[in-house]
Amino acid sequence: MPAERPDSPCVALCSTALGDEVCVGCGRTFQEVAQWVAMDATAREQVWQRLEQHWQARGLPAPWLQRG
């Protein structure tokens, strides 16, 4: 797991609570947000990899890298 990853991809801009299927803040799906704490390391790694590709495909830095 890369050192720059926090415990969660959440950046406190959650839109899934407002009914979005994909969070505009972190890029996780509603199910990924809801299940994050119950996921094992393998499942989380799969989400991390998908999210990194999601932001890279958009030409944007991953939002959790901008936290500070």
C-alpha cells in the first residue's frame, strides 16, 4: 500500500448521502462507502486501485493526496 494513502479515501465531500451512486468527493460507489469499514485488505486494495485509475483517467490528482 503506498505511503500516501490515508485510512480511507473519504475527503468529507460525500454525495452518496444525497443520493448519488458515485461520490463526487472520493469517487467510491455508494456500496463501497457503506461497506468500507467491513472490507478486508484485499477488497480495499481493489477499490484503491480502481479509484486511482478513476482520477488518473480524468487527468486529476486523487483527492486524498490534496488533504493537508
